[in-house]
Amino acid sequence: MPETAELRVSEAVELAHPLISRLAEREGIRILFVKGPTAVALGARPPRPSSDVDVLCEPGGMERLGAALASCGWRRRAPEGANKHLVHASQYLFEHSTHYIHDDWPCDLDLHYKFPGFLAPDEIVFDTLWARRAHVAVASVPVPAADQLGQVAVVGLHALRDSGSGLLAADLGLLQAALAELSPEAKADLGRLTAATGSSETLRPLLERAHVPVATGLWNDPEALRRWRVRTASSAIPTSSWLIELRATRWPRRPALVWHALFLPRDVLLSAHVGEGPDWRRVARLQAARWLRAARSLPRGLKAASRADRELP
Amino acid sequence: MTDPTWRDGWHRAPDVVFVDDGERVVLLNLRDPREGRPRLLAGPAATVWRAIERSNLIEDVLETVAGQFGVPTHQISIDVEAFLRALEGEGLVYRRPRVRP
């Protein structure tokens, strides 16, 4: 007789796609899957296991989709994360999603209400991607996803935002190779898509290398672009956000901020390590590894923080 | 052929999604997502699930399972019938009268 399955990560990630798709359909909410298995299927990301499911939700739909997920046992992960202490630096963090977890599902659901790097208004970005959506088979059924060029834009922005990661550098390498193979018509189409979504400038390093025409669109907010550039320049430096915040914080408040920077809450620390037990040794090891990374990157972090402040309007 | 297990054809329920890595199959019934718990099929159970995709006739399903595990069909027919009825009880498969050519 069938028994209840203890899901593996890969199974959870795949099955969560049609689950979310069904819940969204029932609630009348438009969603698009981005990154993960759908991007791999469309050739916009190298094949590798995912540990989370990325969903772009239409503006105004997040609350209802979150409630539908909660009715199935999913709950928000670490709603009060460490970022609440980053007031000034938050402009460079591009908060963009809410994470959901479930005791029986070893994967995160990452519900995006926006995607950093698209500088057009959220409604326009979603509608543009929705109008050209694809359906990709995941866990035996088709689910709505950004089409190939939409995935290229999303994966490209994600990789450029945190380009210090080796995996994301591999993503950029694959995208460059894939873009080189595109027909002139497809390249022009990508140019129009990036112009419509305000990502021509943010994706410029990728587009130029692949000889994709960089079209100027309506959405060229210089301040948004400046923040994006500060973020991409400092993303590989673990301490930069805290140091940017520290520089903007009055002296009496600095000791408390340093304390929060040094001692992340346990759930926040574990949130990046799905499936690992919360025993104190594990937490201590993660904390120590974080301090080591911070110490190594401190000089570069100080430079990045100073540069960000100098570039303030 | 009066037993409905034999008289009818077996089909996967349309609300069921699944992942099959060749070793095991995990099913999820989305008819009521709040109630749906992933169900695991391995070994002959997974073979039955795969077999009803190719043919909805129980004799074909029995032949597939028997062939794969090297046993005569009459030795496994009771177990396979019971298994299909259990899947039916969970809403994972359903029966429909066979369409004869």
C-alpha cells in the first residue's frame, strides 16, 4: 500500500511547483516560476539541484497566496530577520521576497513580489513577463513560467547582483554562451524585453558581451540604478551592508548595531542551511565561519561602505 | 468478467502529479491541496503506476509487473488488484469502463 513519503529535496522542489500553481489558480492569482527547474528546462541555467522554488507573484497577490500556503501547513521563515537592523543599508539590499517553509517539505518556497534589477514598476514587469510566458512540465504537469528570454533576464540579474558566487558565475557563463547562439531577431526581442522591464542598464554587462542591442527604455531612474551598482559592486563582500549601516548610524547606537551584526539569531543563521539540525554545535560552527568570512573581508567591506556613502546623492 | 477490477480500465487520477526518478515514484494529489500528503511508491508499486500509463487493462499491468519481477501473473494478481483498489481508495487512480475496439 502507498505510504507517506519522506521527501527528498529534489522531489520536494519539483512537487512544490504544481502545488503552488494549483493554489494560485484556485485563488485567481497569476504566478510565474523563475530560475530553478523551469530555467534549466528552457536552457537559461546550467542543470544543478535546487533547494528552493522561486515564484514571481503578480502585484497584490502575495497575501492571498501566502494564506493559501498557510492553509497547507507552510509558514513564513524568519519573518523578523537580521535585516530589520539595516535601515540605511536596506536601500542596497533590494528586499524582494518572502520565504515559506514546511516541516515535511525539505525546500524553501521563495515568493517574489518583485525581482531586483527590473527598474520598471512591478505591475509592468509582471505583465510583460506574463504576456510572453511559457508552460514547462515539472512533476508531470505544465506550470506557468517566464519564457526563455524572461528567464535569461531573471537569471542574469540574479547572477549579476551577487556575482561573487561561483555558482552564479557559472550561470553567467552559460547565459553568455546561450545568448551568443540567439538569432538577430531573438537578440532584438531580448533588447525590447529589457527596455520594457527597465533592465537594459542593469543587464548591460551581460548584454554587451553577447552583442545584444541595449535599447533605452522609459525606466531609467538614476537613483535606482546607482543603488543597483552599489549593490553589485559590494555583493561579494559579506560585511559591506553592516558597514554601510554602521557609517550612517549615530555613535550611541553603534554598539548595539555591532552586537546585532556579530550575533545573528539562530533561526536567521540556519535559514540559509535548509535541512540542517539546529543543535548548538552546528549553530556555533556557522557563527564562527561567519566571523571568519567577515574578518577576511573587513578591509574590502570598509572600502565598499565608504564608496557607497560617497556616492550618496 | 464480472469483477469490476477486471471489467474496467484503470487510469491515473487527473489531479495527481508525480515525480519518478526511475527508482521510486512520489505522488501528490492536488484535488484538495490542504489534505494532500506525498505518497511513496517503490518496487512493484512503482511498476504498477508506470504500467497503467501504458495500458489501463489489468491483464497488461499484471504482465508488465510479472515480466519485470520474473514471477507468473497468477501469483501476483491478488496483490496487484488489492493495490489498485488501495490507490483508488486514496483517489490516486480511478476506474472507467473499458472501451472495446
